[in-house]
Amino acid sequence: KGMATSKMATITLDAVKMLDRRQLKPDSIETDRIITVLDETIAKLEMSSLIPCITNSLDKFADMLGPEITTNLIEYQKLSNEMEHLLSSSEEGDAPRAEEQRGCVCLLERRLKCSVRNVLRLLLANPSLCQALKHEAWAREPPAEAFIKAFGELRNFMLERLLTSPVEEEEKIQFMEYISLQIKKNTEAITALQAELAAATRTREEEIHKKDNVIKDLKTSMQDLTKDGKASIQQLKQEGQKQREEELQASQARCARLQQDIQELGTQLNALVLERRASELALRKRKCRAEKEIVNWIEKYDTDIGEKQAEYDDIHAAYMEEKAQLSLLMEKRDALLQEYSQIEEERRIRQQKEEAALKEFRTRTFAAIRIQACWRGYLVRSLFKSKRKKKKKGKGK
């Protein structure tokens, strides 16, 4: 019995936590984005369902809406009228023009959707105007009202499912199964108690009926003995009253015991609820501290990244400046290289000319030396030859 009570208290506390969780705000970016998209869709549905009512009373809302929104609403009304006229003519028209009319309907439908988007964009950009229009133009079509209500129920259901984890969903299913089992057991117990009560009531009525018959018999048989009969009847009545009082006291005592058990169970339930709420509060505080630490780390990360980005921007700017200077230097280097190549080519040509001139000079010098040597030899030979001739003449003489 103690284990069953503890299990029931745990499941009940988990159910209370799930109910409390539904009152919390979404605790994740994805859940918040999904709910924001659904809320924006509901707002757009509400405003789009009011557009026909506004266009029907455009003179009434012209000052409130302004010229731009009024112009777009007039365009929307014209397109809507054209669409209705085209649809009515397509229903009454012949088959050969059906394809052409379907193309016109598709084109007009795109224009109508674009017009509705423009009107919604202008209206939703002014929240105070939207609230005023909701108060003024309250008449919606029943299908639109039903669709918005169904979409709101879908949004609430989606929020509940997003805020309920798989473990909580399983606990919720177990809690519902446990509640169903308890209801079944209580129903069976109530049925059994009702059967016992009905049987006891029938037995008691039969006994009372028998006693009444006995009393009647005694009355008929003891009419002559009125004093004794009255005493016996009084004794029987007292016994019946005493038995009735005893049964009533027993029933009251049983009800008191049951009420005491209920109070004890309620006290245990309240104690468990308080204990679990305290643990939940501690976990929430822990979660808040963790979230604050995460926010601080994110801010620190953003600061570091900002500093690194600024440093990177400075380095990149310096790099780009140096790159520009490098490109200028490369251009100058290319010009200097071209000039240097020209100078080297001129130097090479000049060196070749000098080498050719030196070679020619050496050749001419060598030739001149040879010629001079030959000429000196010739002179010496001529000199010796003349001396010989003189000697020969002298001998002849």
C-alpha cells in the first residue's frame, strides 16, 4: 500500500509539473521561432479575414487607413470583382474558351495574392491601426472564424507538444493509464458498495416489513390485551430504534474513518507537492545560473570574435595596402628590368664592338710588327748586299 501511495504521489506530482510547464515560456530558440511564425500567421489570418469587411466600408475607414493603404484596398477590390466576374462567366461560358479563361484566372489569382500581400504588409507595419480595425470591423465570415479558431488550437497544441519532452509524454500516458485504472477500481468499488447497500437496504426493509406484519398480527390478536400489547409494541419500537441508531452510528464511524483517510492522503499529497515544487525551484535556479553563464560565455565569445575581427580587418587593410605597394613596386621592377635588359643589351653590343676593335687592333699590330720585321730584314739584307758589291769592286780594281 505504501509503494502504491508513493507511486501515485510521484505520478501526480509529475502531472502537476507538466501542467505548470504549460504556463512557462518557450525555453529554446527553435520553439520560440516556431511559435512566433504561428502567431504571425494567426495575425495575418485575422487581418486578411477583415479585408472584405474593410473594403465594403472603405469610406468609413479611409481617414484611418491613409492614402497608400486605401489605394491598395481599392486595387484589391477591383481585382476581387474581376475575379468574381471571370468565375461567373467561366461557369456560364462555352468549352472552347475554357482554357483561355483558366489562364486568365491563374494570372488574376497571382495578382490578387500579390495585392493581398501588399495590403497585409502595410497593415501589419502599423500595430495600432490593426488593433483599431479589429475593434471597428468585427464582422467575420463563419468559415474564417472557424479556421482562425482551429489554427489557434493548432498553435496551442503545437506549443504543448514542443514543451513536452518524450519522457514527460510517456509519464503523462502512464499517469492517464493510472488514473483510468484508479477510476475503474473506484467504479468497481462504488458498484460493489452500492450492491452491498442495496442488499442491506432490502434486508432491512424486509425485516421492517416482517416486523410491521408481526406488529399488525399482534395488534389484531391482542386487541383485548391493550396494555400488554402496548408494552410489547413499545419494546419492539425501542429495539428497532436502537438497532437503527446502532447502524447509523456504525455508518457514521465508517464515513469518519474514510474522511480521515482522505485527509491523510491529501496531507501526504500536499507535502509531496511542496517537496517537488521546492526541488523544481532549485532546478530552475540552477537552470537560470547555467543560462546566465552561457550568456556570459556568448558575450565573451562575441567580444573576442569582435576583437579578432577588428585585428583581422586591420591586418587585412595593411595587407591590401602592402599588396598595392607591392603591385606598384612590381610595376616599377618590370620597368627597371626592361630598362636593365636594354642597358645590358647595349653593354653587350658595345663590349662586342670593343672586342672586335681590340681583335682588329691586335691583328693590325701583329701585321705591323711582321711588316716592320720584314722591312728591317730587307733593309739589313740590302745593306749587306751593297757592302758585298763594294768589296767585289775593290778586288776587281
